Amino acid sequence: MSRGAHTARVGRLWFAGEDPYGGAVGKLVPGADHVAHPVAVEGPLPGAAGLLPELLHVAHFLWRLPDGNVMRLYRASRPEVVAAAANVPSPRSGATLDDAIAAALE
């Protein structure tokens, strides 16, 4: 979970897409403050609404840092997401957002 969400005492945190590399859900060992002020965490969204943000995130790393740690993790643990993200047109392609969404969800 986002440390900021806990510090700000938001009470509930929603997230749209999975992020197994940088997402923090389940990575914190609860301390006394976490127990006294819990934060409910909900997500990812089901279906295409949850898949699209993950695909855009992975596509970004395919374009910018294809050999970086994020892509190493995704290639090893979620190769189907990498394959789908590879279909998303790059920002320099001239494709519209509608084009990118259609390509991502094929």
C-alpha cells in the first residue's frame, strides 16, 4: 500500500491495475500505528478496466527501459502482459489514445 495513504489517514485506498514490481500491497509489516489506523485496500479493477492501466505501465517500460528490472520481473512472472503491452503503439507513433486502448485490449 502507499505509505502516503497510511500517513494521510485516508482510510481506504483503491487502485486500478496491478503493479507486482512497485506496488506495495502486502509488503508492509504492520506496526502499532498500522493496527491503530488501518487502511482498507481494494483493487485491481476487474476485466479490461484493470488490465489497461497495467498494460500502459508495462508498455512505458518497454519503450523506455526494455532491459531494466521492471521488465525482467514482468518477463519472468507475467509474459502474457508483456506480449499484450508490446502491441500498444508508442507515444511517437502518432496513434490516438483510442488506438492505444484498442491495441492494448486486443
